[in-house]
Amino acid sequence: MTGLPATFILRFVFDKDGGARRGRPPYSDEFLARAPLRVQAAASAFAAHYERLRDSRFPPAQSLITAFKHYRSFPNAPTLLFDEAFYLCCNLDGIWACQAKALQLAECRRCGSRHLQAYGSGATSSCAFCNSRRCDDAADARHGAGHETPRSATGLDTRLAALKLRQSLKHLGASDRIIDVLMSGMECVDPALRPSPPTQLVHWGLPLPLQRWGSYLNTVRRIQYSLVVNQYIALRDAGFSPEESVVAAFRHLETKFRNDSPLTLDRCVEVISLADARWGVHVAELERRGCEACAADYLFSRRDTSPQPCPFCLLMRYPSQYRGHHVAASDVATQSKAGFPVDRVA
């Protein structure tokens, strides 16, 4: 890196009493063959977890990190460095630092465990797991990847379920912060993987204008938020959890407004938080009000200084003004303030 010769560095950087330490040797393709049996078994266990994640259609990088975290969760696990795990994945899939596959997982004919061997090799009569049975319980815990113990299988299953849940929420357009908010209250998520509950409202961009709810938000947007909250409350009262209810309500209504003025899950979570006093909100700021004219339930802000009429009535009274989900400039009660991004109010 410096271009200085090694003799110069050894002479002028290190003193006689504290010489240069020996660094970690670079990775070698013979690492697996030269490693002790316990490390070979650990590498095979890691590779089996990685392959299982790849079979579940997770990308290589995410599978590598998740499988390595799961491996390191065992306190007495043999030392397997991250760069060694990285090169194992490279050789298994022929990606990143490797141009072709050099390793594969095969099932042992003696114990049935899946273990690493050279790519294209035939079945073996024994493996690192069979030959290391006299090792301690930590090695036996590693024995599980292909022939998993209940502890290791359960640990990977919970991580896999959490990853799938996070991925499904991402497909709905949720940001990482909103995903953490929703997963913090889901009982199906393992407590060790569950994010901490929010202590205050988590919003997307600028906060919703609660003091000018009726004048800043256009009529169509007010209708959308009212429909989301109405659907959410119906599902929650039917016995579904709040997190399930908000996702189901969004899925149901998102397709109906996809072409114009689309909804976002982040904004829907914020609106429901304010209406139901959840996820960091201690007192509800939005309230449902029943319209006597059209019998619809619509949202209004308790802090709104100039409350506006029912948005459903406005839509039925002036349908031509909202064609294409746009507001007319002459409708002061329903138009957005100039320069204020209605679709990104928060």
C-alpha cells in the first residue's frame, strides 16, 4: 500500500521489544482439506444453511450474511472466519471471486449429513461429522445442518421466516423504518429478531399537516385515507392483529388507486398510527366522523383549525372536478396549497 520496502518498515516502524506480528495468511483453496475435523464440520454446516437460503430464492449476499450470523449464534462454535465463509460461497455457486464451482454439498452414506466435498466427486463412506463424534457438544451442534438438531433447525427457521416477512413488506413498497415498526408488534417474529417498538410517531418525509388537514389535503387523498382506516378497523374488530389488518387493508385498496394518486404503505401506517394511537402514538390525533348526508365515515383531525366538509359528499356533488383524481383550482376547500406535495405530505 505504501510502496515502502518490507525491510524499511520492519526497521523503522517496529522496535526490538515489539516486533511485527504475524498476520493471518491469505485464503487458500486447500483451507478446507487442511482444516481440523471440527472446522470442516462447521464449514459444512454453514454451507448447508447457505444452500437452504439460496433454495428459498434469497440473493447470495443476503444468504451469506444470514447463514454466517446463524452460525456465529452458537457460543462454542469452531472458529470460521467471514472471509472463509465468503470463499466457501464463491466455490459453491461459482460467483464473485470464483469463475466456476469448486465445491458441492453431498449426503454422507453413513450418517446422512450434508457435507462439503470437491465438485463432481462421488458419494463418500464417511464425512467430517462421522469422524468428529468424539468432539464436544459444540461440534455436535454443528452436525445438524444437513441432519439438524432441533435447536439449530428452529433457529434457522425463525431467521428464514423473518427474512421472508421483511421481503414481502419490501415488495409492498414499505421502507426499512416502517418494516421495523410493523415487525416490532408481530407475535410471529422471534423475540430475538423483533425490532424495538417505536417510542414516537414514525413518518415518511414531512409529517402530515394535522392543523390544516382539510385544506392541505385534496379531497381524493382524504377519501383514500378514510377508506384505509375504515378497512383497517373492520379487520381489527374481526380479530386480526393490527399489523395484519394494516397490510390487508393496504393490499385491498392499493390496486384501486394504482393508476392515479397511488397509496403508499408508509403513509397508510402513519395515518393508522394517528387514528388508532399505535406504534409510537399515545393519543389519537385523527378521528372518524359519520356524515349524516351520505352515511360515510371520514377522517378529520382534532387539531384542524378549519374543518372541511365530508370528502365523499364533495366527490358526489362535484364529480367532474375530480375526474382523473385531480382537484379543480377553484375548489378552495379541497385543493392542495400551492407548492405543497400532496403525494409526499410527509
